Amino acid sequence: MKILKLLLQGEKDVTRVARHLGGTEANASAQIKILQEAGLLACRYEPGQHGLRKISRTKIKRITIDL
């Protein structure tokens, strides 16, 4: 949920997401992959300083949880 809320503000790379969460880039990347596979995020790659960087954005504006 924190990642989705952050990305609602605009596109972010994995490094920024990790900093916001206070965790590692590896963990942020794994969580982004799960959200992408669930169809909640769209990702693209851009050239970075040390190779490619993954840029993510939300594909949704609202989530409704029905219990």
C-alpha cells in the first residue's frame, strides 16, 4: 500500500521507492515486481548512471477492498 500511495504522486525509480520505505533496493524491487504482476503498476526502463533503472507508475487510481 505504501508503494502504491507513493507512486500515485508520480513515477519513481526503485532507489527512490527503497529510500521512502527505509528498506533495501532488492526488497523494493521484489515488491514492485509483485505489484506489476498483479496489474497494479506499469514499469519501463531508462538509462541510468550504472546501467538501466526501472521506473514505475501506478496503473490504477483507486483500490476498493470488499470484505
